[in-house]
Amino acid sequence: MKNKHVLELADVKKIAAAAEAEAIKNNWAVSIAIVDDGGHLLWLQRLDGAAPMTSHMAPAKANTAALGRRESKAYEEVINGGRFSFLSAPDLKGLLEGGVPIVSEGQVIGAVGVSGVKSSDDALIAKAGIAAIGL
């Protein structure tokens, strides 16, 4: 039997605080979502000024990264490369850059999704959050 790490509330709070700090430092109004390895929502926050739709996109990006075990950007690239049939993939809704898996000892233990600014900046915020727990 294998053992795996799991996100605890303290980890989620550290990730959220660091992601929020990165967004605020850059004056970016975003929503930040954190999910567990099954894509279940553990945290959602919408910063002041973030568009309401971002509170739907951030969890979708996080869910896609967790379930797909890779950054959501990979799916965006597949679709942009012409494989439009991938849009029919079940349970994957956030097929845009900004969802980043949280990986511990080679295992995905969750993901962070961010929405509200340029997709590459969304991913930067997510990665800043993940870095706060040393991963």
C-alpha cells in the first residue's frame, strides 16, 4: 500500500495567502481556487474588483489541473493545435492556462486555479501560492 500526502487547511491557507499577495502586489483582480487531488473545492476567494465570472473559471481551471494531473495550459495548447474534439472531454471545463497541479513527491495532491488577468499571469499567481508550501 502506498502513502500519499494530502493538503491540510494550514497548507491551503498558506497557498491562498501567497497567491493573494502576488495578485495584490501586481494590482491584479482575480479569483483564486484550491482543490484537492479529486478536484473538490477547498478554497475560493474573489479579490475586490474581480469579474464575477472568474469565480467560476478559477475552480474549473483548478479542477482540470487536478484531474488531468498537468497544467490546464496543456489542454489549451491541444485545442489551439487544432484538436477541437478535445472540447468534448468529460468533466474538464477549465481548458485555459491558469490551473497548476500541486505535486508532492511525484504525486498530485491538489491544484490551484486562478482567473482574472492574462492566462500566463494567472499561472504565475498559482505558482507563487504553491511555492509558499515549499513545492
